[in-house]
Amino acid sequence: MKYRKNAVYARNPEVLTAGRRRLAIICVVVLVAALAVGGWFLTRHFVVTRHAAETQSATRADTVKQKKPSVKEGEPKEHHGNSPDCPDTDCIAMMVNGDLLFHPGLWDNFAGADTTATDGTAYDFTSLFEPMRKYIDASDIAVCEFETPIAPRGGPYAGYPVFNIPSEVADAAAKVGYRACTHASNHSWDQGADGIARLWDTLEQDGIAQTGSYKTEEDSTKPLVIDSPTGGGKLGLVAGTVSLNAQTPDYDWRVDRLRESGDPNHQSDIDRAVAKAKEARKQGADVVAIAMHSVQEYLDYADSWQQSEAHELADTGAFDVIYGAGCHCAQPIENYNGTWIIYGLGNAVTESANTPDTLVNNQGVTARVQFAGKKGVAGSWRVSRIDWVPTANMRQGRYQWCPISSDHPDGACWNETEDANQRQRIWNVIYSMGADQQVVREWNITAEQTNSSGK
């Protein structure tokens, strides 16, 4: 008999049916097993995923808790400082005034028993500056303009044209409350590198921050950034002078310059000032001011250099306010394309001039510039207010800083009539370039203190 391979399985219906049944059973078993295994894996994945999500959520919450700044109980959220009507979260009130311009006819009035003393008693200028204190106290950061270098303790001293004034001037500036001084002027090189070093060291010893002329090249590259003591933010300060009275320092970096258009160094001076302003902002400055020192004297208007230089600086967008000294006269305040410019602050203290053309030398302006914004937030800051008070260099026949204010907090400077005439003259000058009187306001400190005490 021949064997027919697979013939039975191929043709017997019962065998075929049984085979199909077994195959179906096997498929079902495999499917059930697969579903069971898949379900186990799915359940496991869900549990692991949920646990990971919960862990990540808890970690994120812990991170948020860690990053959340701690606020001490009672810590103020706003820092208005001494600004009279701060319109934002933070404010800085910077007070500036004109030159500290000392001649022998001024400093001789404050001589001590021994003008050659080297212990700081050769002169005492406390009473000269004292009336300024209430205005400094009503500001956050007071900045002076040091016109000249200072002599060694005990002298020798020298007046115009090559100055070397008593170092006790710096001591008095510190006592009255100045926190910073600029000293880029046409007289910065009068005593060479030694004079710059003496002024720098004395101001540093007196705790006064400074910029404008330098002992070292490294110092000359650093911007000045000052913390507001009231917590309102940081002020950057830059300076520059148009002239050094035809003197040439040993190094160009000795004194910050703003040479006039047409000078081969003009653009590099502008670029350097702007670079310092930018570096100040990198170091946290919320606002940056620049002090310009001019040499055209006794003008009640801004001269061509002042206007062109100030406008060029403003056009860079690097500065929040520009202010000037050196003219020894009160000059206008201008808003140029959104940047406030105080062209000339006159003299803070000085010896009296007596000719008709130089009487403006005996007057000045003290201004408080109010910056408003949010500390650390670039682009949020602006000048929101400028308060100004006209001043005289004498009070009732003796040398003393004196406000020619309508409230006369310390009495008349010269007499009622002269005070009224000079106050009106300076008022006319201040607003001669169209300054908005809602922003630029005459400073009545008596009314301000009364309002403050009534709050």
C-alpha cells in the first residue's frame, strides 16, 4: 500500500474541525495572556508616571518656594525717599548746585588761629555751608562741583589764576552732607597731578564719592555709581570740561573732557562719556546724570558750546539729565527732545564780585532733580520733577550760602528789595527756554516741610 502524506488531514472533516478548534483555543489563550501582560505593563506605567509627575510637581513647588524672595516684616515695597511727590514705585532725589569757588577774600573770613595747622583746624567753613543742610536733608544724594584743586594741609595757598585752596573746604562739604563731588573743570590741572591726587585723597578720606579727574588711568575708566541711601535705586554720575585753560596734562585721561565741536578729540570725548554711562548701567545704575563744565562767564543764556554739546549728549540717549556749571551765573532750564538740561547753576559759594558785568557771579541755583521709576527696571525711569531755589553768596553782609526764596527760611540775604529783584531776574532766566512750570518748580522748603509734617 502506498502512503499518501497528509491525505487524512487534508480530507477528513472531523480532523479538520478538531484542528480548527484547537487553533482557536490556542489563539484565545495567547490573546488573554497578551492582554493580561499588556494590562500589567499599562498599570505599571501609569503608576510610575503619576509618581514621577507628583515628584516633579513637588520639586517645582519647592523650587518656587526657594526662589520666592523673602520679604522681611515691615520692609517697604516702595522707596520714595525724600522726593516730595514720587509718582512711581521708586524715586531718587539728586541735589546739585554750582561751583565751590574759593578766593583768598572768601577763605580769609574763616581762618583759624593757625592757618598753617595740618590737623584740619587751619580753617572752619562750617558756618558758610550750614544753611544748605536743610535742602540737602530734603534730598537723597547731594552732589557738589569742586572748581579747583586743594593745597596740602597747612598750605601754601594760592588764588586766581592758578588755584590751591584750603583742604578744609572738602571737610566742610562732607560735614554738611554732600555725598559726591565732580571735579572736571578748567582749573583741574592748576596744580598738576599732585593737586588732583590731593583732592582725590581728601575727598576719599572725607567719605565723598567723586569723578572727573584721576590719580590713575584705571580710576579714569570706572564710572561712578552711587546707591541712594533711601533705597530708591542707583545713580550714575559722569563729568566733563570743555577747557583746561590751555594747559596740557601729562596724560589725557587725567581729566574728563568734553571738547568743542571741531576739536579733533571732540567725538572721542563724547564716546567716552557715553561708554561710562553704559558701563554705569551695567553696574546697576537706574539713572545717569552728566555734569558739563563751561568757561564762557557771566551769561544769562546758554552759549553755543553748551547748547550744541548738551544736545549732542542728549541725542545719544545715554543720559537722564544734563547739568552745568563754570559760567558763574544762573542759566536756563530746557527740555530738549525729552531730556532735561540745566545749563548753568552759577556758584554755590564764592567771593563777591562788584562790577556791573560780574554781579551775577554772586548768585546761583540749587536744584533737586527727582527721578521716578522702578528699581532695576530699565526704561521705567524719567525725570518727573525739578525743584530749584535761587541763592546768594552772602547773608546780611557776611559770607554764607543763602536761599533767595519766597519763604525766606533764614531771613533776607541782602535785603527784601534786592532779594525780590534778583529772585525775579533768576526766575526769568530759568524759564527763558520754555521749561514747563508743572515740572520745573520754585523750591519752597518751608511749605514742603509743613506739608510733610501734616501727612
